[in-house]
Amino acid sequence: MTSGRVDIAAKPPGIEGAGFFATSLEKVVGLARKNSIWPLPFATSCCGIEFMATMGAHYDLARFGSERLSFSPRQADLLMVMGTIAKKMGPVLRQVYEQMAEPRWVLSVGACASSGGIFDTYSVLQGIDRIIPVDVYVPGCPPRPEQIIDGILKIQHLVETESLRRRDSEEYKTMLNAYGIE
Ligand code: SF4
């Protein structure tokens, strides 16, 4: 449903009739989480400038309910890593991730965060997925704001469709343990 130029979040699938609407808790929680993601921008270099453009009036991330940036990991759902991550910075990034409460998601923005980019050197981490799990990768050097928004939309899809029990599953714990995270 649309109102003017603003998309209104559609109601989740369910059963409806005169005076009632029934759906599952999982779908309602997914809908609420999807449209109120609080990102933590971890921007270290030029990709961060593209993110600033994404937050500006023209691209306006507020359209997706994500205008409230969090610079405290404890009040963030989405870690957005944008820029070159030096190996010395790796432990800091990991600590930020560990301080975020579950459920948490990670968006790797740009070639540097995803693979080290052009910096195939001794000092640069060759992809943040060597130290923390990543949910969505955004390609490009730099990615345009449209690509960053596309990454956010993919994260939104994950958030909306994720089972409420996933974070308690053995599979998820095994994945975290593979990164040495309890
Ligand atoms: S991917 Fe390109 S634009 Fe982004 S931080 Fe690396 S060098 Fe800069």
C-alpha cells in the first residue's frame, strides 16, 4: 500500500475477516524488526563517504526505518562495516560485534571490507569475515548509495524471514564457535 510517495509497510500474511486479523507472532516480530533496524556505522575510509550520501536527503535511509544510527554497539542491530580494515583494527571491530546484543546482523560494504580490496598487503585484513560472520556483502569500490540501499534491503529480507529460534539453534552456535565467539 502506498500513501503519496511513501511506502507503508505491508501487513504480514495472515487470515482476516470482518473485525479480525490473525497471523503468527514470528511474522509480526519480523515485520517490526525489519522496519526499525538501528545501524552502527563502522566507517574507516572512503566507503563511509558513500554511506554519508546514503543518509542524506536524496537517498534518505529513513525511508526504511533506519535513520536512527547507533554509535553504541549495545543499542544497534546492524553492524555496517565500510572501508579498509587494518589488521590492527580487527580486534576493535570484533569487540564491537561482541558487544552487540542478539539478534544482530552484519553488512560488509565495499571491496575493502569484503576482501581487502586493492590493498593486498601485510597490514590489511583480507575480508572482515575472517574475524566476524557477515550476512550480506555489497560489492564495489566504492559502491554507490543505491548499492548500499540494495544491501539494506537484503538485510531487511533476512531480518523479516529469520526464525525466532535461529539464534538458539545448534547450527548458529556452531557458526559462532567457528569464529571463537561464545
Ligand atoms: S572499497 Fe574502494 S572506496 Fe571503499 S574503502 Fe576500499 S578503496 Fe575506498
